[in-house]
Amino acid sequence: MVSIQILGRTLNVNCPVEEQEDLQQAVINLNERLQDLKQRLKVINREQLITIVALNLCNELLQTEQKGRAQLDAVVSKIGLLQRCLEQALLKTKPSKLPD
């Protein structure tokens, strides 16, 4: 069990020991985003703040996933092209059968 603070509220969270450092970094990131949004939008309502930050994070995750898929598709395409080029090169270098 790890105690974390988000917007001044303490929460106890179950977290494996090996993931606690990442959790603490996530808490820092979340609190920074919440404070930034609170200052920029002058939003006081905690629920509204958390909802907007959650939506922003989901949008960022979606964009990252889409970029990752596009990059993977590009890599797969290039690998396919490379494979075809190698196959063609190998076919050209195969020794011809001599007539009997």
C-alpha cells in the first residue's frame, strides 16, 4: 500500500514495489497538470479539473497509439519492400542450370 496525494487529498493505493517509483512520477505529472489547468482556466471544482485532465490524457494516449500504429505500418511496409528486393537479388544471382 502506497500513500499518494492528488490535489491535497491523500489516497492509499495498492501498488507492486517495483512499480512504486513509476506511480510517484505519475502522481507528480498528474498534480502538475491539475495545477496548470487550475491556473489557466481558473477552474475551482475538483471534479471538473480531474475530468478535463483525464480527457486530455486520454486524447494524448489515443494520438500516441495512432502514431505508433502508423509507424509500425511504415516499418512493416519497408520490411516487405526490403524482403522483395532481397528475393529479386537472390533470384538474379542463382546459378543457371546447365543443359545436359
